[in-house]
Amino acid sequence: MILKETIAETVKAQKDFILGTDKGIEREILPEIELTPGYAAVISGIRRTGKSTLLRQIIAGKTEFHYLNFEDVRIFGFDVKDFKRLDDIFSSTGNYELYFFDEIQNVDGCERYIRTLLDRKKRVVITGSNASLLSRELGSKLTGRHLRYELFPFSYKETLSYKNAAPSINRFEEYLYSGGMPEYIRLPNDMLLQELFNDIIARDITVRYSLRNPKLVKELALYLFSNIGKEFSFQRLKKMYELGSVNTVISLIGYYEDSYLLFTVPQFDYSIRKQLVNSKKIYAVDTGLVRAGSLSFSKDKGRMLENIVFIHFKRLGREVFYFRRDYECDFITRDAKKNAELFQVCFELNDENKDREVNGILAAMDYTNLKTGTILTLNQNDELDFDNKKVTVRPVWQWLLEAK
């Protein structure tokens, strides 16, 4: 239990701080966020991806709101009994309709307080760095009363805006190398990315889930970083690390996904059962993090290009699959209305790989009955016609500015 005076001082200090911070460049997700009485807007994303700055943008022009970041060391040990004190403090400063909370899900039982606010028709915004905590625990208690949003590192367009730069192939190659973590864009030092990686491994995974083998947690993540865009199976990883149970691997990869560090992509199949048992592919949240944490970037820029495209699909809220039969197609994506599109990604389309890349996307067209597909490369434009099928070749850096 924390003294009421301590909570009050922290609340005032934090509100003064957030009102004094720079609003930064407007995030593309900002217009999508709805603040509705009786509903919670839940914003999740990897650490240091700009969630607090996004809150500042939502707050812009407002002074009548309540705010608390539960990771503040001054209120370490905050528990469910302290919410009564917090509510009294909020009420004494103003009967406001808008509430902002950072990492409130770290407090066991917080959903009861949030539900009370929603029952009072307050508008609540919650941010956090763990997808599972925000969607499962909170989601189960706030069923039908929350809207979920995911924030990813800067897109190519946001990076250009931050740098006040015009789009070009050179600017895109810088983005491919650096990734989109806001802190790194501001101060390009690889130690920032390495520290972020270690922080996620330690705080968001090892400590949060009380794991007893931090070395395994880190080594497996680094191995997956070195194999971006490649297929993997839980059984193979179990044998590689000589683990007693495949469930250990399944759990660890689930933790990586919950912390937004890594993502798995299933093989497309109209059978859900086959999707579950087939090998998956692995991608990372940011190419800068991959480069700073492994040697794979210099070896295969094509897979880093693929990773950029994958994260943009996530940013757009699309379902993502890969296709493999006799040939392989990198991505089958579906929007909220289940409209599908096909994409192949390679650094350069040339005589050595043309047949493989084209046959892959044509095979996916046959399987899905789609008549069009797109091959994304670093900097090529072309159109390829095959009977009643059409494949468009486009530069990734231009496609990123237009894809919706």
C-alpha cells in the first residue's frame, strides 16, 4: 500500500511531464484511435516504439484529463488496494472524462478499476508493451468494452517525415539499414538497439514469466534473428537446443510474439488444422534490431527487405501467410473483409531468380484463383503478363508510401 501523498505527487509530476514533452511527428495510426465514452482504447507495441509520444498526440490541446504511468519507480508496489486512493486523487483534481494509463496491466486486478471507469462512461486509453496481457487478461474482463490498436516502429513514410526528407532509393536503403525505432532514428547508436533487445529479453520475458534459463531465452531469440524469413519447426528447435519438451519452444516463441520482438507466419491452407501443424516462418519487429543483434543483415538483404514488407502488412492490420507447394510465394495477405493479395519479395529480379520468383507467385495465383500479384524489389518497375494473369513488379520504397 502506497501513501496517498506519494501517489498524488507522482500523478502531478507525470502530468506536468507529459504536457511538457514534444508531440513529435504525427503517427499514422492517430486518426484511427477512437475515444468513446464507456470504452477503453488499448494500444500495445514493443518497448520504446513511441506509445507515450502517441499518448501526447492524443492529449494535444487537452488539459482536462487524468494520467498515470505505472512503471514509475515512485509508485513501485502499487496494488489493487491503491486504486481507491488514486481515484480520490483524480477526483480532487477535476471531474474529467478522459483517463490515460501506461502499463496499468502490471497491477493485478486493474481490470476492476478500469471496468468501474467504463461503467461511469469515462473514456479510457491504456498502453502497454505486452500483447498477451493487454488482449487476454484485460480483454477477457472488458469483453465488448475495448478497442485494440497496435503501434509498430516508424514506417518509411513516418521516418521521412521525422527527417523532413523526400522519398528516394537512397533514403529507403538508409531505412532498411536503420529500421524504424524512434530512439535510434534520433540517435543512431547500435548500443541503443542492443540495450532494447536485452531489456525485452530480461524484463518482458525472463522476469515477467519467471523463467529459469535466461541464456536459452536470449540464444533462441538471436538464432531466430539470424534466420529471418526462413521456415522453422518447433520440433527442430527442440532437438537443436536439446530440450526435454517441445512445449518449452512453443512457450518461448509465444513470449517473443507477446513482447512484439518476433512474429510467426503460418503456411496458407484452406484447412485450419494443416495451418497449425505446418512449418512456420519467422520475422522480426524491426530490421535495425536484427542488424544490431545478428550477422544476417549483411548476408541477405533480400530477407531484410521481406521483413520490411511483412511489418508493413502488420501495420496495416492484415492477416499474413506464406504459400508453399511445388513453388513458394512469400506472402498471401487478407484484409478485414478477407480480400486476398499475393506478394513476392526479392532484392532484385534477374535472370538467375526470375523463374523461381515468377513460378512461385503464379502457383499461388492458381491455388487462390487470383488473377493478379505483385513482386516487390529494391528498385524495379515492370509488368509481366501470363495468359489471363498479370504480375506487377514494383520498387518497395514506392509501394510502402502507397499501400493501404
